[in-house]
Amino acid sequence: MIKPLFLGLLSALTVLAASAPVTAHADRVKDLTHVAAMRSNQLIGYGLVVGLQGTGDGADVSFTAQSMKTMLARMGVSLEGALADFETTTSTGKLDIKNVAAVMITAELPGFAKPGQKIDINVSAIGKATNLRGGNLLLTSLRGIDGEMYALAQGALTATGIDANAAGAKVAVGVPTSARVPSGATVERIVENPFATADQLILNVREGDFTTATAIINAINSRFGGDIATALDGVSISIRAPQDLSQRVAFMSMIENMDVQPGEPPARVVVNARTGTVVISRNVRVTAAAVTHGTISVAIAATNEVSQPNPLAQGQTVGVQNADIKVSEPNKPMFLFQPGVDLRQIVDAVNQVGATPSALIAILEALKSSGSLRAELVVI
């Protein structure tokens, strides 16, 4: 049976969205585009997390012990002096470091980041550590794709995952082997960008659309005159900016705060088959199509009885199984889509036949296969 709450909520939201008058909503240029010179860069590093409660890598991960030995040697600490912090396995000669874990650190360096600024980092275990909760990341350098060091990371980890086990039972909530350190890295090097020296500045539209790019160009040229902005393609817009850096910053500030009417997004239906979630955009249309959806159910009932012979008959008492088979097919009405129906009519028609979320997904996929659905069907 269909869930009334789901369909009632979906129908109500659909009616409100479809019946509301279509008004023009302007967006700021800064919400529709980003400056190409402000692109971010990815950083990566390898380090050690200490202070764990016996949930580290242990003796089986050789590179963790090797990293620990190397770090202690650089700090002038001999192995004998560090035995108070971890045990040794005398039979194999390996370090059994239960409170230390080898990790990989990743971060995103924003555009225009300057030395001394803080950025967030992500920490993930790469050995046999089972939990990073309560750990502390030791000083680690973060490098770019060019191999140069751009930031230094260190700090206490914030792990939201929980891993507990007792009496053979285990419960895990989240991912305890992954953590974050807010503002855990300090930028040490500037990434060169062409913002201050380029003759033309490039704006990239976040969602590539020729209509949106044209609207932005027209708005800029209407305000500043001439051919200040020109299109390179449906995504990139070239802008002639002042040579003086202060004037250039002020000029870009005025542009990014301009209001522009973006183009309508493409018609799209997004389906999440795992959760049964279906999102239909306002521009979805359906051509003429007749749809029916139903399932045949077969019910088999078995009854065990005993066959008893007559008193004077020379028979035997035997067990007999009787089966009652019923085949039922629900009476699902067929509904007809007229050419060019909108979002509200689609959902109302599907609701009339009592379709569940999974049935709605099947109907939409069938409409797309038949060529009647005038929209992009995205299944995630």
C-alpha cells in the first residue's frame, strides 16, 4: 500500500510549486560565477597521530614504526629513551606502537591564500588503526602536485565516528578512522595567480548555460558600456579590468554584486533508487502517453489433514495436504497523459493509481524509455 504521508506531502509540495505564479528571480553574479584566478589547489601529506588509547597500528605496520624511529632520531631521542612510551617485542625486534597511527592528510588551499592564514584539514588512517578518536596530529608538511611545501599541519583531531565492541558484539557509528582538524594547517607559501597582471579576467559560470552567460555579459556591458565583457563560450566570460590593482578589486566587487536573471535550468528528474526519493524540476513535460501500473499476486494456502479409513475397511491412516491457490490482479486504472502536461498533473495522475515511491520510479523510467518524458532522467 502507498504511504499516505509521503504522497500527501509530495502532492502538497507539487501543487504549491506548480500553482505559484512564475516570477523572475535575479541572482548575484558572485552566486552564478567564480573568478578563474581564484581556483583552489589540493594539498597532501603523510604524518603520525599519537595519543590513541591502544587503537593505533601496532607492531604489524612496519612503516609506522619506521616513521616513529626516524622522527625520534631527528629530535635526538634514542630508542632506549623512548621505551616509556611504547612496548617492544623482544622476540621479533619490532616496535609495538599501539598508541600511534600512520595517516594521510589532505586539504584544499583556497585561491589568494596568504602565509599565516589557517585552513581545515582531513586526516585518514592508512594502517591498521581502528580509531583516531582523541589523537593528536604531529607536525606535518602539506605539499602540492609540484612537490613544493605550501602548509604545515598539526593539532588535536575531531573524530565523530564511534567504534565499540564487547562480548563478541561490535557497534560502529560513522567512520572512526577518519577525522578533521578545523584550522589545523597554516599556509606557508603563496600560489601565484594572474589576477594582478592579466589584461583580461575570466569569469566561469558555475552551471554552464549560454542563456546565463549572455545575461551576465549584457548586464555588465549595459552598466559599464562598450565591450567590457565578451563571451569565450557558454561557460567562460572575458572581462577587461583596470590595470591599477585597487581599481581592479573595486571593479570586480561591483560586478559580482550585480543582479542577473539566469537562464532556466534544463528539465531534469532525479531518482534515488535506494531511498525512493524522486525530485522533478518545474520544466519537466510529458508527451501523450497512456500508463498503467499493477502487479499480479499469487497466494497459496496449504492445509494438512488426516484421511481416516472406515472401521471395517482394511485401510491405513495417512496424512493429506490440500492446497488452495488464489491469483489476484489489482484493478489499477490506466491514466492518460495529454501532450505537454506539467509537474502537478504528472504527480496527481500517478497518485490516483496509488503508486508507491518505487512504482513512481518504475513509471518514470518507462516514460523515459518510451520517449514520452521530455527531461533528463538522473538515477543516483
